[in-house]
Amino acid sequence: MAAVYALFHPIWLYSLSNPSGPGTSSSSASLDVDITIPVLFRISDISDLNFGNFTQTGASKITLDDDVCVYTNDSSGEYRITASGNGTASAFTLSKSGDDSALLSYVVKWNAQSGTSGNFDLTAGVTYPSNLSGANTSSSSCLTGLSSTGNFQVSISVDDILGSNSGTYTGTLTINISAAV
């Protein structure tokens, strides 16, 4: 019935869609636009670490590291870090291709600035107990302000390597940056 009524009374439909009523050339309304922006984090400029073919050098471990950009929109520049491997219980382990039971463990260190001087061990799957500072707060890609604001380091014991079967060992290291407490 309403559809039939609308067919015979098009002015009534117009007045519902135009609050100013028929015959006016414009209409306006005001509304609020809101957004809540939480504390955000980003880690970028991160690269895979490839140790390549192992050759014994006489050192007790082999080590690679990478400078990264840690960003937060929190003006304090503080954050927390958790690192996890893809082993059991987030362990830092590499597994041999084709043989998931052949594992090679590694150690992860973090530094809240570029370079390795002053870095500290991370425990797999456990958030580091202290707030860290120094994240870039001006550019999420570190194009302005501090360019490298963190560094992670991965080390593998030469004794562990020598005690492992030949083959290619791979794994995934996940670094999570979260809000300071």
C-alpha cells in the first residue's frame, strides 16, 4: 500500500529525502567525525639472516646481526620486545630440511639502538621485563629522525654446528614490539 501511495504522492517522498522540504535549492546537515588512534608500533628495515655455507674459523660461535627501525606514535618512544622462534614453545631453533627432528638452536640478542654494543639476551617467547626507549617517534619508516633504532643479533654455537648432521637448516624468528607498561 505504501508503494502505491508513493506513486501518487512523489512530493511526499521528496520531502523525506530533503529535510528542508520541497522547493528549496539546497540542504545541509552537520555531523561529528571521530577516530581513536591507539598506540601504534612498526618494525621495518628488517632483513633475513643467511649464514651461508659454514666454514670453521676457530671462533666459538658464528654471528649475524641487522640494524632495524622501531617506530611508535607514543611520544615517550618506549616499547617492549618479545622474540619467538618457530620451535616447540617458541624455541629459537632451526630445523633440517626434510628432517624436522634434526634441530640446531640459536641465541637472540637485542639492542635498543643501532649496533651490537650493549645488546642483551632475549628468552624465546618471553617479553623482556623492562621498558625500552629510543624508538623513532617522527617517522614510521625512519625517513626522518633516528634512522636505525634497534638491532637484533643471532648466534649459533660452533660446537652445536659440528654436532649436527649435514644439510640446510631453516627457521623463523618473529620479533614483536608492543606497548610499554
